[in-house]
Amino acid sequence: MTAVDRDVSTPSPPGVTASLSLILEEVRATTDAVMTHRADDLDNLAETLANARRIFVLGAGRSGIALQMTAMRLMHLGLTVHVVGDVTTPAIGPGDVLLTASGSGTTTSIVRGADAAVKAGAKVAVITTAAASPLAALDTAVVVVPAAGKLDRSGTVSAQYAGGLFEQTVMLLGDALFHSLWLRSGQSADELWPRHSNLE
Amino acid sequence: MTAVDRDVSTPSPPGVTASLSLILEEVRATTDAVMTHRADDLDNLAETLANARRIFVLGAGRSGIALQMTAMRLMHLGLTVHVVGDVTTPAIGPGDVLLTASGSGTTTSIVRGADAAVKAGAKVAVITTAAASPLAALDTAVVVVPAAGKLDRSGTVSAQYAGGLFEQTVMLLGDALFHSLWLRSGQSADELWPRHSNLE
Amino acid sequence: MTAVDRDVSTPSPPGVTASLSLILEEVRATTDAVMTHRADDLDNLAETLANARRIFVLGAGRSGIALQMTAMRLMHLGLTVHVVGDVTTPAIGPGDVLLTASGSGTTTSIVRGADAAVKAGAKVAVITTAAASPLAALDTAVVVVPAAGKLDRSGTVSAQYAGGLFEQTVMLLGDALFHSLWLRSGQSADELWPRHSNLE
Amino acid sequence: MTAVDRDVSTPSPPGVTASLSLILEEVRATTDAVMTHRADDLDNLAETLANARRIFVLGAGRSGIALQMTAMRLMHLGLTVHVVGDVTTPAIGPGDVLLTASGSGTTTSIVRGADAAVKAGAKVAVITTAAASPLAALDTAVVVVPAAGKLDRSGTVSAQYAGGLFEQTVMLLGDALFHSLWLRSGQSADELWPRHSNLE
């Protein structure tokens, strides 16, 4: 299918602003809950990242893409950061931190990667919706987000498709982590700027 | 530098929740402004995507990554979508739409790509902060977002680093566009699910 | 380490041409053996690709990168091709072919992906050094290459590091498959050219 | 088109081994010429890479993919390597080397990247077919390969499609450069192995 079919007999659907309003409301409620109940976990996660020798990010699907946005910013901050799956990403080891996100906390490739990271002597930091998941069980730093996981398509937690709300939250948490690490680094914006890629 | 240095003599910086709260407030103000002043532009952009033969997404840096999140969702919806730069992305042509985002509207690779798309007979849809930019000038569908561009490091529009607020907005607008296209498609969540990658 | 140290007291190592000569000799011997003993398998693999509804490529490390070179060429030929792991790659299904390469035939992510492809009703085509591997066991089209696998660092099969010879062979076999499919398609070079990406 | 059409009235085309044989012969002739006429240039290129603070690789299309194979190996050797376009690739600067490849030596994005690298104080190393190209003109280390460029579809230099022969040569030269740097590093295979990605 290369175009979205519309049934002309049905009433016009609500516009994009209605969707944007819905998303903002869900994001606000979810981040409010995180701020109320998980403030210490967030600070703990920031501390873990700040003390890492190197940071590796690993995710599947859209939460993996969201973590790439975080990875780029952490590089701008002067940290050594690698995306798992990139061609030049080396082996993880002691002193390193694996930052990962999985709504369900059960994504096979993520759980396997996190296990391998722990075995290699690295710490693992997790963002997930599932406090009781295998992934949450092995972590040194975990933030539990009250958003639907990708596998939950019931619509009871979020009216959005699959893990949309979780993935949006991962991106915003990543940016909040960056913002806090930036403030505590004492660097000005002009000190970060020269680190941006200059060959594209 | 592999760890963020802290000066122990300074008072403790605000926690991550303070950063998250700041981001949410900026995102809310920006999307409010878009919803108030750009509702028609958003619907026009949704219409342009819905009628596309194929959708190509092109972005640089973090706004490019944000568009990849949108691209994945549009594929889940059953649309034919390509990320410019991917190995199997073919040539764009008549009937296709290039969806792009650039805070400044002047990023060289984006402007060149958009020019090439127009010359090839494709439509171009743009998300930008700069109504008067070269990119906004050639578009058939443009949404202007009142967020700081990446090059604006003055801090007057946003307290976040560089184009952070713009990039967050691109991601949320992309998800709002998807949500609206999903509603008008009449497909259930269970109809989208079998399109998710099953080999990872 | 950011630079290769040299011990000035040792004699000068052989130049790059010696390495290139070694590689060429190994590649020649390996492809000779494939041509002598695996001609039918290669033609069977070409036939499998030619009849595919869509082609998905999957590999890990350098053999995965080599398959990306093949994927791009097959797209130039007009075939529908996806790289597993790309953002817009959909689910595989009946009529599709998964083209994969694994020196050892035991790489976990590849074996899992191949199993999933078979379960989804797709065919699997494999390039491997290991005729008795799990991967070779489930295939509809398999080409066995007498080159060292990545895990074989004994130096008995190849003087090159790890799976270098296998990965070079994968790339050359991929180009030979393309060249044959191009000839049988009857398309001229000028017919392929307009399919090259025009937005970069 | 999702399958290669065949005209059943035409005689059967030659098999894949004929294509592989053709490719091997072209590769052999090209690398022979490089070994005969460009031995010093290759050693110069190896020396440039060995002395780099960090190595950045940049390429478009299939020669860019070939350079990614080289980049991964140089990382295995312990060098600091970045692929331009990757999310965590920082700015290039003094002491760094940009390794690039362009058949024509005129690819816009490559020439712009190389110019930017020189302006940033980095060295540029080039593999190209065009000794008189803009790219070759600015280099500190250049290897000219007598293979058809991508834009040459006349078939006089190579019977393969577009830049196939050049791209194969880039991959083999990259592996020859790695092999030589490995020998001069004095590291055993077992010393390189622990650097391979351990999270996939």
C-alpha cells in the first residue's frame, strides 16, 4: 500500500492538532509521575553516566533511535559514547556503562546485550516500564516509566499506538539527563559547539 | 574527557527532574503555539504524506534521527518509506514526498537534497523554525515551529542547548502526524503489528 | 592507543604491496575452489534471488557490511531490497528471501534471524564456510566457501586476520551474483543508473 | 519490479562462475597495476594512517560501505576510528586523518568533506581513479587506481556495472593496509580479538 485510503462516507477525522494535544497530555502525565516517584532514580542514572569511562547505548526499534539522540548529545558534552551496532563500536568493559531502554524489559537482543555487559564488568542503566522484568533485575541504575510497553496494544495506558508514549518519554528523559549533566559540567554552549561533526 | 568533572566547592546543581520540568514546559509552550497558529499547516502536511506514492525522510544530526522515528511508524502504517542515506534507498521521483526538518532552514545538505527532490518532480514537506529560509521558500507543505534553531545558542528562545527544543518538537510532530494518519486509515493496532521487523 | 607503535630496532616490515599480493592469492584460490566445486550452488542462489518477491540481507560485522554492498546493487537492478536493522525494513514473509552470510554458520543473531525467516514462510540463502552448521542445515540455497571463519585464528587456512578472506569472498560473490542477474535481466547500464540515490 | 524477468526465447546466460571469473580477472589486473606503479603511494598511505591521532572514514555509496569494512578492522587494531555520518562521530581536527574514496574524485559530499577536513587541520588520504581530480589535488596521501569510476558506464575499462571494479579494489586495498599495519604493530590475533564488539 503506498497511500492511506480514506472512506469518504465517514465523517472527517480530527485534525493533527488533536493528536498533538493527546500526545502532549500523555507525555505530561507520564513525566509528572516520573518526576514525583522517580526523582532519585533519575539522579542516580545521571550520576552513573557522569562517572562512566565510556557510555554505550543499546536499543531496539524506536526506543533505540531515541537513545541515539541522547548519544549524540552526550558526545557533544565531551563524553566518549558508542552506539551498539555501529561499525567502530569496540568491546564494552570495566568502568563502562551500557545505557539501554526497553518498554517490556524483555526484548531478547537487549536482555542478551545487558547480560553480556554485566559479564564484561560494565554497569547497566535501564529505562523501562516493567519494574519486575529481567532487564530491571540486573541493573545498577533503573528508571521505571509508567507508560505502555510496545507489546501492550490494549490502549488502556495510552491511546497511542504500541510503545509510542514510552519512546517519547525515553527521548525526553535522555534530553533531561543531558541537560543536567551539562549544567553540572559548567561548560558553556560555545564550548560544546566545536565538538559537532564538521564533515557533513 | 571521559567523565564529567565536578567542582566540589560549588553548590549541588538542580536534579534531573528540574531539567525534565524545564523541557516539558518549553515543549508545551512550543506545541501550544504550533496548535494555535499552524493547525492548517499540520493538516496540509498530513494530507501531503497521505497522498504520497512513497515518502523519503532527510535530516541532519538529531532532527534527522527524530525523523527516523517517524519513518519507522509510517512504515508500520503500511506506507512505503525510505531514509535518505540508507543503502537501499532508491531515487526519488514524481509522486514522492521528501519530508525534511531543519531548524535554521539553511543546512546545506538538506537544502541541496530538497532542491534535488523538487527537480526530480517530488514534493517537499518541511518542518523548520525559519519561515523566511531557502528551505521554507520551495515547499509545498511547511510547518514553522517557534523553537530555537541549532545555530542559536543565545538562550533567549530556549534554555536548552542548541536545537534541543526544535528536535523534541520534530519528534512529537512526527508522532502526531502518524497518529492522525492512523486514525484516518481505520486500521486497528493489530493490523499494524505484523509489519514490525521480525528478524531482529 | 591512537597510533601504531613501531620498534625501530626490528627490520622494516614488508610493504603494503606484499599484503595486497597475499590477499589476492588467497582470494584467487578460494574463488577458484568455489567455481570448481560450487558452480551449481551459485546458480541456484542466483535463481533464488531472481524469483524473490523481496530480498532481505542480514549479516553481522564485516560480512554484514559486505552484504550491504550487494543490497545496494540489487536495488539498482530494480529489485525490492531491505537491510535487516534499517529503520524502514518491514516484516519478512512468504515469497521473500533472506540472504545471509556467516563464516561459522553459528552467529547467534544470524541463526535466530534465519529461523524466524523460515517460520515466517520466507526462503533463506546462506554463504558460509561451514557445511555442517545450523545455518547451512535450514537453507534452501547454500554456498559453502573454503575460507577461514571469523572464529578461526589459527592461520592454517588463511594468513589474514580472523574472517578477512571469507568477508572478501562474500563481497565478490555478491558482485558476481549481481553481474549474472544483470546480464539475464537484459537491462543496459543506462537503465540502472536512474535508480541511484539522487538526494545525497 | 520485484523479480528479474527472463525472456524464455533467448539462450541461457552464462552462469555465476563466469561472472566471478570476470570479476577476479579485472581485480587481478587492477591490483597488479597498483602494485607495480603505486607501491610507494600505498606505503605512504599506511604511514599516514599509522601516525594518525584518530582516523575518520568518508565515502558515498558502495565505496563508502567498503571503507566501513576497513574502519572496523582498524578499530580491531586498537586505533581510534570514526565513520562520518555516525551519530557519535565528533569533529575532526589537527593530527586526525580523513580516509576517503571516490572513483571520480568529484563526488560533491566527499570533496566538501575533504575541504572541511583540511581547513580543520587534518590530513586527507584519498583512493581514486582520477589523478587530476579536485580530491587528488588536495591530498597528502593519494592512491590512484586504474579502474572505471562510477560515472563511466562505457564499459571500456571494465565490463562490470558502474564503479564495481573500483569499489572492489577499495575494499581489498583497505584490507591490505590493515594487514600491513597489523604486521608492523607486532600484535597477535589473540590481542585483537577482545576488541570485537561483545554486545551483539
